[in-house]
Amino acid sequence: MTSSSKRKEEVHAVNGGVKQSTWSKAISCKAVWDEKDEFLDVVYWFRQIIAVILGVIWGVAPLKGFLGIAIFCIINAGVLYVYFSSFQQVDEEEYGGTWELTKEGFMTSFALFLVVWIIFFTALHYD
């Protein structure tokens, strides 16, 4: 029996057989993910939340150019890496490796970040 299946059985027994919601597992440390897609959905939506928050911040504080894009990429990838490797402590190989988890939903969050950044920057700083 693998360690991940043992962990699933232990958590199931501790919870009294009650299934946790996806979002309660997302904010719980070392949660057990029954389905692979469930965790990937959480990673995807966390990226979208980060994109909106950083887009608003970048638009309000008139950040421009490549520096803004580079800082967004570093923060977005870094926060999610810390989330899945340290907070959730998932086995990256179950999800295709670290790179697959790091790039999950990145381009859509990048597009959302650009849209929010441009809207806020234009609304507040355009003459």
C-alpha cells in the first residue's frame, strides 16, 4: 500500500467518512486530494485570484513595462510553487512533475492580469 493511499484512508477515518469540500481542502494544510483534477482546479483558480489582485495593485501603483510583467510572473509562479510543495505537500510526480503544476493555468491568469492591469492603469492614470 502506498503512502498516499494510507493517508487517504487515515483522513477518511478521522473525518468519520464525511467528504470535505474542495475549498475547505484548499485552505487545509496537507489535504488529501481524491481526484487529480480537483487539485488542478484549485491551482487554476488560485492563479486567477492572484492575477486579479496583482492586476489591481499594478494598475493603482502606476507600474509599467517589462518590470511589471516580470514581477507578476515571479510572484505568480513562486506563490503557487510554495503552495503545492510546502503547504499542501503533494507528490508532484502524481501531477506530471513540478513544471506541470507550475504552468497549470498560467496563460489564462496572465491574460486576466493584463486586462485588469490595463483597465485600472487607464482609468486612474490616463490623461
